[in-house]
Amino acid sequence: MNIAMTSTNSLLISWSASAIGFVLQENTSFVTTNWSDVTNKVSDVSGESCVAISLSPTNCYYRLFQR
């Protein structure tokens, strides 16, 4: 998984498109179990699954979760 800042001040999170069955999840606390699926559109770009995330004033953690 890669995370990069875009020129429009959003995050671009990407991972290999061959990772079938994985979903991107987010949580505002690293120590709780309140992970929820990110509902932003996933795009396939050159073999990478990519999601753009708008920055928010609160902390947010991301993980790939296998279903």
C-alpha cells in the first residue's frame, strides 16, 4: 500500500490491483475495532487500485482488509 499527497491536497492511496478480495478501511483511532469500509470510488490505474481521500481535520488511519 502506498500513500501520497496530491497537488490538490488530498491523499491518494494505492495498492496492487492483483490484491483481489481486499477493501480499504478507515478508523479515527488505531486502538479501537471501529474500522469501516471507505466508500470512495476505487479506480484501476496501471495495475494499481487507487482511492482519492479528502483531508480532514481529524486523525484517520487506513488499512487493507481481506474479505
